[in-house]
Amino acid sequence: ASFAFVMSSEVANNASGVPCNERRVKVKGGTTLALRVWGNEEASSPDESKWLCLHGFLDNAATFDLVAPMMIKGGYASVMACCDLPGHGKSEKRQGGVYHAVDHIADAIHLAETLGWTRYSLMGHSYGGGIVQAMAAVVPERVIRVVAIEALGLLTSHPSQFTSNLRENILDRDRGLNIPNYAS
């Protein structure tokens, strides 16, 4: 994988016996995201055992601190990358303070690309559940399965237009530079 780790350290007080490291990774668009990576990310893992996990609103990657080790010990995963969304946990704040759902979707897609993952499974809680469902709509060829826990859906104009509009917005435009900031 061709990505730069800004920081890497082992998670303190990890009594699970499953390796967990904290990382900071810069993704397309320049945002640096913090991750908790559970399992052995250096080992060659089949796609179906790689999981990208997104937390809920006003939460952070530690949401998955109980679930991730259980998934790995149970043989359901080999690596679980649990991300702090921009402005949450240890991730940096987005320039301009704009936090739209489409930007979080793009960030998560770019994070998986930065990790070198071409196919993977997704898990999200609450707001993160809505993000992972939308990711599956935007890049279905990359997503193996989705687990959405107490998930919120995203609002759109008409259900028949949701997937094509979202896909166009994320894949056909440079993110982060052309987002209007509307007055509250």
C-alpha cells in the first residue's frame, strides 16, 4: 500500500490479546484520519476478512473496541480498520468546518483506497451505518457485505435517483475544494 502514516502506536490498555495499533493516514483531499487497526494488517488477508468500520455522530473509533477483537477471535475478520471521521476523535478537523455526509462517504472510500483495499466489508453504527450503506450504493463492486447497526439513512430527492446522484457527486468531482459553505 502506498500511504504515509503520520503516527503509529500500539493502543494502551488492550486486554483482548488481539493486536491493535493507532494510525494517522492522509487520504485524497488532504484530510488526515485517525484509525484503530485491529488484527495483523501486515499479513496477507483475503478481501472478505477486511472490514472498514465507521462510528456514529459525536462518537469515535473506540466504538468498535469490544466488537473488533471478538470478530477477529471468532474468525469473522482478520483486519478491522476503525476510523475516526474528520472532526471526531483523533482525526483532524476539515478545513472550513464543513461536514457533509457526501464528504464522509468520499473520505471512507478514499481511506479504503489508501489502505490498498480493492474489496472489503463495511460496518457502521448510527450515522456511520448510513455512511456505509451509501458507500455500498456508490461503489458496489468494492463492497462484499454491509453491517449497519442502528443506522440512519440519508435523505434524497427521489429513491430512484439516489444512487446515480450520489455516485456522480462522489466519483465525478474533486472533493474538498468545490464545496459551497452555506450560511446557517
